Amino acid sequence: MEIEAVRLLDLNPEMIGAFASTTVSLFLSVPSPLVPMLASDHSHAFEWVKLHVLPFQNRTKISMISVGDDVVSSLMGKKMNKWIEHHQGDFDRERRKRCRR
């Protein structure tokens, strides 16, 4: 039996990285205690994405991110995707910076 998808509540980067180069679809969850801080300050939200999504985006199959411990509706998932697309230039600059180090 092949595992198709996994929901990770513990977003340890090593745990996310363990799924690199696999076909397993990952469902990441922003811990509920972080939601108010991330919602009130976009720089904190950007840092969260830089730590938990960007380092893995080309090697892992992150299919969904939930905000809090509850499953997000598809509309919220679409909003998150639009937010990531909107900031893609920032993400690309950050990735190029890391590659130069």
C-alpha cells in the first residue's frame, strides 16, 4: 500500500525534508497559537513561509497549508496560493540570496 498524503502537525524542517523527492502530498498546518501573530504581521507570516515552505517547495509536494489546527476550506487554500504567488518575487530573491552564501 502506497501512502498518498500526510498531514504534518509538527513542522520540524527535518520532518518536511524527509518527504523530499517522494510522491507523498504534504498538508502542513500553522499551529493555532501562531495564527494571531501571523495574521497581524505580514513579516512574521513571510518568515514562517520562508522557514517552512520555501526551502522545500521544489523538492516536496506541499499541496495544502491549514491555518490553525482545523482543515482549511478550498477558498482559504486558494487565498494562500494567491498570497504565495503575490510574494513569489520576494521568495525568488530570498532563494538567490541563500544560493550566494
